[in-house]
Amino acid sequence: MRKLLIFFTLFIFSAYSFTGDEVEKYVKEQHNKVFNYINSSEEILKNDRNRFLLGLEKNLKDLIISQEISKRVLGKKNYKIASKKQRKDFDLKFKNTLFDTYSTALSEIDETNIIIVSHVHPNERLDLAIVKMKVNVSESDFDLIYKMKKINTRWKVIGIILDGIDLIGIFRKQFNKLLLDSDNNFDLAIQNWELDS
């Protein structure tokens, strides 16, 4: 699972393709911002990992909102059942493991090895986009897809597919198993949450 999440960092198809490249430019800008932060913060990473992760989250917030991802990991049914406090607690736990793994993954990837191939707007909805990328890691190529949504005029990643594997779906199954093993005790399931190695 951790190997899959490494590729998470890099963030059905309609035949309709929008000619504008606003979403592609936005993804490139956000990737540039994140890699600039990583490259200029090596000392902070060595000396104060928590401070580094706070900075990483700040630099990722325009591309990835943890609340949007954790909401989808919980799933519609669990999200409705969970209290506001439980949703917040799960987001915090999910966010911490997500950005910690993100930082580890970024150290293994060179910015020049991420190439945006194309994007489409499914069902002609210009507030949704599917961005297809190629990522090269250790001389192996992987297909990476960001499912994106325009939220408050900005594009946000709401789903990630790596080589045909829906990562949000995998995390959702993992949380549902934790919930089952915890006799549907949300607080206990949240407490025991961690991304599989």
C-alpha cells in the first residue's frame, strides 16, 4: 500500500475534450510550487519534520484539500453517520499520514519526470476534469490520473488513479474494514487508522 501511496503524490472517460488548457496549467503551477518548497527546505526536513510537514501542507492546499479526500475515503454512508467531531478527527488523522507519506514520496521523484498527457471534462461539465499524466520512477513509467473539481473557482484533486487502481477506493475499503473490526465504533476505527505499509 505504501508503494501505491508514493505514486499518489504525483494528487468512465468522456469522448468530449475541452480545448482550453487552464486545468493543465494549474496542475503544472501547483507541482512547481510544491517541488520548489521541497528543494528549498532540505534543512528544515532534517531538523524539524513537523515544521516541514506544515509547510508542505501549506504549499499543497491549492491542489489537495485533505477534507475533500478524507470525505471520499469515509464514503457517503459513513460521512452521514459520523458526527462533525468524528469527521474532523478522521481528517486530522488521515491528513497527518497522507502528508507524511507524501513528503517521503516526493524525495524519490524528480519534477521533470511528471508529464501531463491530456485532460477531458466528463459529460461536458467544465467544473470537473480528468487529467492524465505519465510518471517515471526508477526508469519505470506509470499512468497517473487526477480527478479534479473546481471548488470556489480553484481546481482541486478529489481522486487519484494509479495504473488503473483507484487509491481513494482502496483507502475507503481499509477504513470500512477497520470500522467492522471495531464493531462500528467510529472513534476506535479513527484511532486505529494508519495507511498500510
